[in-house]
Amino acid sequence: YDIDLFRDLIASVAKVTGATDLTNKSLRVIADHIRSCAFLVADGVIPSNENRGYVLRRIIRRAIRHGNMLGAKDTFFWKLVAPLIDVMGSAGDELKQQQAQVEQVLKTEEEQFARTLERGLALLDEELSKLKGDT
């Protein structure tokens, strides 16, 4: 990960997540995942519950969890598409042509995951509050 492409991308990840420790493993995970996810979406893969779409969904959600561990409070993952295009140079031309679509797909999935987490945490809190009287 100590190449210009990753160094610059990791700096962008740190900026959008608010991370200060540039050696944190989560920064490298997110940098690697934005690269794979952006190119998968540009190739026509959409997050879903089946096949390639499911793999994409899992990668996106893993990156988001790492962002949350770094302290990211808002959607951030989709904001890394532009910095990725910048560091990819001519290899990112296909991605640049589809930038708006890639950003929208990633943002939508991130928002959906946030809603899912919110519902799950609310259910967990409800169940935990029921248990407090039993212990």
C-alpha cells in the first residue's frame, strides 16, 4: 500500500472519515474497497442479494463498517469516487465517464445500509431494555 496511488487515496479516505492516524488498517481497507466497488459498478454490477451483486454489497458494507470504526458519521464511501478517478489517471477513464452513476449506486447502498443498521440497533435496544429487569 506504500505506492503513490494508495498513499493519495488513503489521504482522501482519512479526509472524508475524519481519521487522523494514517497508519490505521481501516484506511487501507476502505481505499482497496472503493477501488474494487467503483470498477464493479462501472462494469454494470449492482448491489443485490444474489451472485456478483451480493459480493459487491458485502464489500461496500464492510468498507462502511470500517468507516464507522474510524468515526465517520455521515455517508462517505461514495465521496471517494472522485479522488479514486484522480489517482487512477488514464486507467480511470471508464470510471470517469460513469462517475455520476457509480456515485449514485454507492450512495444509495450506503443510505440503505444506514437505515438497516438503525432498525437493527433499535430492535437490539428494545430487547436489551426488556432484559434489564431479568438480570
